[in-house]
Amino acid sequence: MDHTSKDEQHRDIASGGFRAALFGLADGLVTNASLILGFAGANPGHSLVRLAGIGGLVAGAFSMATGEYISVQSQKELFEYEIEVERRALEASPEEELRELVAIFQKRGVELDVAERLATDLMRSPELALRTHAREELGIDPDSLAKPWVAAYSSFIWFSVGAVVPLLPWLFTSRGDPLILSLVLTAVASASVGAAVGWFTHRGVIFSALRSLAITTLAASVTFAVGHLVGA
């Protein structure tokens, strides 16, 4: 029998770190694999493909981190503003806010007398009343606002991890054609990321793995073909 509590089974996905890590890993893999294969399709030489891959890794990691920070910080500031508006409303019109709480509880099926007692008890604690209003009216949990620096750091690290996978054969070889090995590593990594998403979301490991592999294959094939045509 599984004795794991419900709280232990839930993952921390509200901070923005998990989303940024997953998106960063997948984006780094697909973006740099496509870039490397696009250059490889033009057949410009080993060193140029390696340079393109390194440039794609560094530029992409900083771009992802910056974009994720701005996005999460903007969302956080918006939520904080809405919470502050609610805080001022509680201070200026406590009776009106009390009636709003009663109405909220009634909509959830609570009897009027019980709803009034609950709302009155909540209003005795300004912070508790604020949290309740924020969750029920705005859909915001003040205790679980996303952390911009966590999202930015996760994006930078995981984009780099994903981007280095197709680049590895080009870093550690100076002759021959590392294209096949790069393709194999990219395919394995892409399927693994998809499988991890399927396991985490309980949507099906095999389906998610194949979906991720198909998307990566499509993107890499298109850029390889473009690179070949432009190079030719």
C-alpha cells in the first residue's frame, strides 16, 4: 500500500522553476540541434559547425534566461498589484468585502448562516482574509508566487544542458563526420525528455516520447534541408 501523502505527491510547479527547466531543456535541444544540422547541411567544415553550435548554446541560454526572468517578473508584479488592490479594499470597505466572502461561500454550496460565520471569522484576520479573497476572487495564491530568478537560473542551466547534447560530437572530434553521432544523441535525448514529461504528467510515456522525437526530427530535417540548399 502506498502511504505517500497527497502533499508529498504534488510537485512544486508554481514557482516557475519546473516549467522553466523543462521548457529550457527541450528548447535547448531542439534549437541547437536544428542550428547545428542546418550548418552541417551546408557542409562548411567541422570547425564552423562547432562554432555555430557553441554560439547557439551561449546566445540561446542568455536569451532564454532573460526572457524567462522578464516574463515571470512581469507576471509576479501584476499579481502583487492585484493583491495590493484587494488589501486596500479590505481596509477601506470591510463590510463590503465581508459580503463578498459570504457570497463566495454560498456559491460553493455553503448555507447562509455557516457562510456568514466563516466570513466573519476570516475577517478577524486581515492577512487570512486577504489570502482568501486573492484565491477566490483573483485565482492567485499569495504564498506561491513565481520566483523570477529561479525561473531565469533554471532556464539558463537547462537550455545549456539541452543545447550541449547535439554539440558533443563536434566538440570532441576534429576529423571525420560526427553528424550521425549527433543525430543519435539528439534522438535519444529528445525521446528521453518526452518520456519524462509523459511520466510527470501521467499522459503516457511512450506517446510523449514519440511526440517529442517527431517534433525534434521535423525541426532538424527542415533546417538541414535549408542549409543544404543554401550551401549548394
